[in-house]
Amino acid sequence: MRLRGLIRKEFLQVLRDPSSIAIAFVMPVVLLLLFGYGVSLDAKHVPLALVIDQPSADTASFTGAFQESQYFRPTMKATMRAAEQALLQGEVNGIVRLRADFSRRLHGDTSAPIQVIVNGVNANDARLIQGYVEGVWVNWLEDLARARGEELNIPIRLQQRVWFNSELRSRNYLVPGLIAVIMTLIGALLTAMVMAREWERGTMEALMVTPVAMREVLLGKLIPYFLLGMGGMLLSVIMAVWLFGVPLRGSLAVLFVAASLFLLVALGMGLLISIVAKNQFVAGQVAIIVTFLPAFILSGFIFDIGSMPQIVQLLTHLIAARYFVSILQTVFLAGNVWAVLVPNALALIAMAVIFLGLSRRRARKRLD
């Protein structure tokens, strides 16, 4: 009965505080819309300058290959100087130049090189553009050889097979990882305020003189926000599948069990911060720095952990979101791969026990 009363009290507090509802349900929608539509790691419709020193049927065929490609938005430039000026001004991200002797060398015994200049300010985009240009070049050579009734002699042929995300849509990779960031905010930020709010308003002293045990107080704080967090999780999954078309190849039950484990970790972290800080402003700032930023940067959500320095890779093992992001991306894109799911789930269980245990240890019915 006492626990039921505490849970009811906390639910009433949530209903009276619009910010809690906004964090649990409005924020996931906003973040998913921003990242789902506004953030893309795909390089498509790249502005590209084409410079043809001497037009011919071969150069027209070659430039047509760029115009038909979904990866480029080509623009013809009369001179190399004009193309370089466009590159400097950021109008294009690359230049492809065919010299005056292109057709003669193409049909002769010598090679017919093309000049490719790429804006290397963004190294990742530069590598992608270079690879796309090479792909257009090889495909065009194959079409040219086929039109002649010949076979293009390439010493090594690459046959690509993409598993799990065959469309190569970065959205399929980003949206599941974003769910971990959203649940980190919901779990840690909301619970970081609850105990601190009691101290600031002076209601903690009133709770201490009641026969309510501290474990009941903690459960009364955790259960409502656990339900809020799972509601935000359900909303995020619905948006990911139905709005953004992210495939869900694994079990929905496995997904929600893993989400429950991660939410317990986030709630434990937030509750521990709240107990130690005893101030809502300080607790909120600490929660963002300690939970949100590491989840955003060091979880593998956007930045590949394998590309980080070794010391940072070791540090990521302390970030709970790292394990949940791995579970999410596996369940959504690959399915129930137990060799990945079980170790990450065990890590989440261990972290939940640690943070909830520390919260229980630090929470005492004392005023000091």
C-alpha cells in the first residue's frame, strides 16, 4: 500500500510537470525527425564540375554516365580555371577533366587517363566521391567494351555483396542507434531530478519521518519513469519502422528485454546523480555530461569505435550505451544474433546491478 501510494504520488507529479511528458514523448519525436531526415552519411547528388577540353562522341558518352548516376549532380564548365574557381567557392565538391587527346588515346594503344580533383576538406566525403568516380569510370568502360563486342580485361573483378543493410542507407544505421541516445536522456535526465527535487522542496524531510523504507522510496521513483521510458521506446520503434522504413529483423520481445535492461542502467545512473547532487540544476548538468555526451560520442552511434585511439576504445567499455547500440543495430538489421546479444546484455545487467546498488547504498534516511 505504501509503495502504491508513492507510485501514485510520482505519477501525479509527472502529470503536473509538462517537462517530464515532453522529455519522454516529444523529445524522441523531435530527435528522430531531425536525425532521420536531417542527418545522412550518404553522399548522393554530389555537385561535380565536368571539364571537356575537346568534345566528342566518347566524351559525351562519358559525361552521360555521370548525369545518369544518382550520386552526382554534374555541371559543365568551359575551362579548368572556371571549374577550380567553383571548387574554391564551394559550388562543387570535385572536378573531372577529359583532356583534348582523350578520344585519340582511348582508341589508340596508349591509356586514356582522366583527371579527378576532389575537395579534401571533409576526408570521408572525399573518399566516397573518389570511389564513386572510379565506379562510374569502370562501368562506362564495361559498357564501351560491350558495345564493341569485346570483353573488358580487368585483372581483378570485385563482386560486392552487402549484408544486413543492402540498400546502404545510413538512416538504417543511425535511427536504431539514436534510440539508445533517446533512452539515455529519458532515463538519466528525468531521474536525475527526482531526489534532488525532493531535497530542494523540503519534502524529503517529510518522507524521512514516515514509516516508509528507503527502498520503497527508490522504487516509487523508479517505476513511473521506467514506464515513461518504455513508452518513449515504443514510440521510437514505431517511428523507426513505419516512418523511416528501418527493417526490424529480430524479435520485438528481445528488443524490449534489452531496452528494459538498458533503461534500468540509465535510471540507476540518474538516481545516483540525483542522490549525490541534491540540486536539480547541478544534477541536470551532470546527467548531460556524464550520460548523454558519452552516449552520443563514444557509443558507436555515429563514430566507429574501431577507428578511435586504443585508449578511447578501452574507455567505451564503461559506456552503457555502447552495448545497447550494438544490440539495437543487430536486432534491427541482422536479427537475433545471440553471439552479439548475450555478451552485451550481460554487460548491461552488470552495470544495472552496480548503479542501482550504489544508489541504494547512498540513499539513507538521514539529513546529512
